[in-house]
Amino acid sequence: MKRIGIDLGGTNIAAGVWDDDSGRLLSKMSRKTRLPRPAEEIMQDMAAAAQEALAAAGLTAADAASLGVGCPGTCNLDTGVVEYANNLQFKQVPLRQRLQELTGLPVFLENDANAAALGEAVAGAARGAENCVCITLGTGVGGGILIGGKIYNGYNFAGAELGHIVIVVDGEACTCGRRGCWEAYASATALIRQTRAAMQQHPDSLLWQWAPTLDAVNGRTAFDAMRAGDAVGKQVVDRYIYYIACGLINVVNIFQPEVLCIGGGICHEGETLLAPLRRYIEQERYSKYSARQTRLTVASLGNDAGIIGAAVLALHQG
Amino acid sequence: MKRIGIDLGGTNIAAGVWDDDSGRLLSKMSRKTRLPRPAEEIMQDMAAAAQEALAAAGLTAADAASLGVGCPGTCNLDTGVVEYANNLQFKQVPLRQRLQELTGLPVFLENDANAAALGEAVAGAARGAENCVCITLGTGVGGGILIGGKIYNGYNFAGAELGHIVIVVDGEACTCGRRGCWEAYASATALIRQTRAAMQQHPDSLLWQWAPTLDAVNGRTAFDAMRAGDAVGKQVVDRYIYYIACGLINVVNIFQPEVLCIGGGICHEGETLLAPLRRYIEQERYSKYSARQTRLTVASLGNDAGIIGAAVLALHQG
């Protein structure tokens, strides 16, 4: 069966055609989301993107068995309504019904981070794991949970907000309204804030060579300065990795999943990131005496995870 | 069917006979665990306690369909072995096999906090909830998770250690080896430490009237002083409740369970505790815009939860 998956993001509407038999994406395409604009326009572009992805694979709507959508925010799976998605400015958008009208296909909906976790479990780094937790370290820190091969999203579909576990009581303000969330310490946004603070405290640091102004700081600045031998850059990186580890160990102690999968641009740092993370986890996990231990792995599908996970929703929710 | 449940604790071996048909405990009895002593002796006492509970209900082993045990630590459900239980000094104890030999009954094993959560879901404050998280605020902070009516214990049976979520990076030392665990701020042990620290800082506080020496401090001292009008006692209580709330909101953001059930001696404070907890949760939960919300409730079975949950394991693991 051929299935369409759409990963609806704040920047891009990414669509692809998935083939159940070969376990591969046959085509991919993308349109700009161009926020802010009305939900109706976005949904029309989603339907058009689905058509284009089909055409790119030499197919038509008659060849597709289903359309799946990964959408930010709280997606009510009973009603097919996106109840709230802050960055899209969606409130009570009947996404499933409208896309069914526009495409004539059965439509399946899920939160985007949950869909991406499903994608990694079906075709990526967590393949075959029945219990798995996926963490995306990006602008924010997102989570997706699979238990017994099924997405876990809670009583009201708003669960798995693992970035919004407080790790520092009364700490940094988080966009969610709490203080001290893991996201406020372990996201790329947090790393940039931490790098800037170190630069202001250390006018002599090599960090200023990698980023001549505070505006030029990005998620690689501290890592690059560290590799060039800068002590302040190393301090920033060490502390940032420690914050990531703190939250990952929390996740291990809560779920003891078979696979803990991390993704996001920071993972391009490879062993510079992974070696200390593994060490912290081994030192601190509650399950020190257990024969079986969680396997830490890096997401392998990149942006495709969300498309693939959305495409296969029909098989997992149905 | 009649089933025996045993809640094995560091202080007591509590046994009872559960009746599936009436949904009630027919009898209860208890022996002292008398630690430290060999696992074999403890298991013989468990078998004897099971016999006595049957006799107290006017039954014999022939009337019982199963024996369930809730045991602290990591219980491997595949092998029936208690891999590690710190307070019992158990390491690799083949509890299921030995108790089957001693009683002739099919034996079911589970971590004690998980069994207690199941008890509350079957017969207590979480009755009927398919997704529920139970938190016990005692000497430590324990957690039990039910998803789809089943106990969730992770890939290696060591999951649901919700007390060992760090809420203060680099904070107070925890018995688990980490720093800043929720347990180190929200347990009764933590409240006693916080009360003592406040007394040392405030020699003029009414706290000293309720506890003339630091050794006399218990989990009620600060609450009692607050009710008598003491400002320092109120500060201690306010901060302690804030720590409890921090971890509960984490649990809501992670699981969005239908029911969040809290137990432990502190819950006798009633609305003094619950009203601020509800307020914090409503203010801070990620799911502010969801129609359905987690219901906060107080465990209703007390120590019976562990016995009942153990007794019904046969129905839930089988």
C-alpha cells in the first residue's frame, strides 16, 4: 500500500509518499508554511503538497490508501481537531475533516513529535523497539513515547511533553510559563543563551573569534571554540551536555525504555556529545544493577521521521 | 476466586486474602520483617503469613487460586527473581520459585509501588482509570504507572522510579547517588530535614515548641506550628508543598494521566495540602487548553493497596 505522510511545521509543509511493501519513501516535496495565515489556506496547501508528492512518485490519489499528518500542539484523536498549536496559531481547527474533504482520503492525525518517534521506531534508529522514547533537541526539546509499539499521548492527547520537566526549581523562564524546564537548559536555544552569557563574562575568550557579535552565536559556536582549545567554550559545552544528561537520566528512570533515541542538529557533534552522555547515564541511572539496560542511539531519519511516522499512522491507530 | 496478596516491606510482611467476587479483603495479618536476616527466613515467614491470613478467613491453601507479592526493588517478571532490593539486602533472590515450593500456589511478583498503584486502580481512589499514576510520599517518593490498565515497568522492570527525577540540578544528595531528586525534596524525610534547617536558622520560631529538640521533629511539626500561627512553620510548609507540586506537574506533563493519585502520611493534611497542589497544577500544566484534565486524588486504601494489588496480579499479568 502507498500512504501519504505530511509533517506540518512552522517553516515547512513536508509531504512524502511511503510504500509499505518496500519500507521506503518513494517521493518527497515541501512547501513553505508562510505563517501567519489562516488554517484554511494552510490545509489547502497541505492537500496540494500531497498531490505533488503523489505526482512526483508517478501516482494519483486513487493509488493512496491514507493520508497521515503530524501536527504541532495538542491533536485530539477522537475528534480529529487540532485543539491548540501555539506556533501555528491553531485553535480548534477541524484538520481531519477538512483534509478528508480536500483529498477524499481517510486522514489520520497525531502530534508531530509523536509521529516522528513512530517514524524512528518503524524505519529508523529505534527500529523494532516496542518501548522507546525519542527526544528532539532543537529550538525546543520535544518528546515522543512508544509503549508496546503504540504512541502514548495520555488521557487528553497532550502527554509526552518531556521538555517541560522542571530540572531546576525556580530556574530559567520557559516558553510554557514554568521556570526551570529541561527545554530551557538543553535546547539549542538554551545553548545559544549559555554561550552568549559566557562571552559577556569572558571578553578574552576565543568564543568571540567564532562569533564576532552576540547575534552571530549559534549552536556550534561553543563546540567550535572548544575544539580550538578555548577553556570557556569547553565549560559551556560541558555544562550543556550535563543538562542534556540530567534530563535523559530522568527519562531512563521514568521509562527504562529499550531504546532512548535522540535527534536534532546537536547530534552532528557525534561522540563529542554521546560519549559523556553515556558516561553520565551509566553513573546515575537507578537501574545500575539490572542486566538489561536502555540503549542510547541517535535518530537516523532526520526530517523524514515525521513524514514516515505520519504516513504509517493508519497502521498504528487503525 | 480467593487470592493471597503479600506486601513485603522493610518493617512488616503484610498478608491478606482477597475475594474477586465481593472485591474485598476477607482477612489481614502482619509479621515483622526483622531485618537484617537471610532471604530464606523471610520467605518462610511470608509463606507462614499467607497460611495465617487464610486461616483467619476460615480457608486453607486449597481454597486459594494464587499468591501475589509486592516487593521493593527490581523484580524480574520473566524469571521471578528479585534482582536487587537495597533495603531488604536482596540480590538475585529467586522469590517466585521458592514461594511456589513453600506454598504450592502459582506465585506472581511485582515491584511494591507498582502493586500498590494497581490496588488503587482496582479497588481504591483510581478505580476504573485505565491510565493512572500513583505517587507515594513517604520515607522516599515512590511511583507506580498504569497504562491501558496494565502496570508499566519498562524494558528491565526497573521503570517508574518517579522519585528519582532530578528537579534541582546539583541539589541535595539523594540515596540513589544522584543530586537533586524529587525524593530529596518531597519525601517526609526531606520535610524533616527542611524543618530542622528552619529551626536552626530561627531559634525563636514556634517550631521549637512542637519539637523541643531536632530529634523530635517529624512530618507534622511544621504543619502544626503553621496552624498555631508560626510564620517560619508556614514558610517550611509552603516551600515543601511547592516541591511536591513541581514533581506532580512534571508527572502531568509527561503522562497526562486520567488520574494522579497521591498517598502517604502527609495526605492526612487534607485540603491544607491539596488546595495549593491543585492551584499549582492548574497554573503550570502544559495542557492548559485541553478539555480533559488529569484528576488529582488521594489514595484511599492506605497500606491495603499493596496487599490488594499483589493479590490481583494474577489477573493482570496472566
